[in-house]
Amino acid sequence: MDDLSQRATKFVTEYCLEILEEVESKIPDKGSLARLQAALNHQYAEQYENKVFQYQWAMRHPLVNEAVTRGLRNRFPSR
């Protein structure tokens, strides 16, 4: 993924954020960053070839990681 174009990086980032929203919608009660991470870890352990695996793989790209991290900070501001 080191040679992704800016447009491709944008699409991968959007895909990762969609995965996070989908996982968050399955969390009972109010979601938090800790619960979201726990749900991602649980789903990753359940199946190897799924969206969470793809999310984890995409997060290895520095630009995608930075963009998704910023999105998470905006969604879950530190208190």
C-alpha cells in the first residue's frame, strides 16, 4: 500500500470509517473508543478475511492511519 495514489488513499480511508461506523452500530448502549476497539479485536479474532481484517491491514498505511485517527478523535473527543 506504499504506492497508493491520493485518491485511492481517500477511498481506503472512507472505507475504514464506514467499517468503524458499522461496528459501532452493533455495540449496545453508547459507543466509546474502548468499546469500539474491543469489538474490532473480537471480530478480527472471529474471522480472518472480513472487513475488520481489511481495516487492520489498511491502517498500516501512514496516511490512512492518520486520517482515520483524526476521524476517531473528532467522533470521540477526549474529555
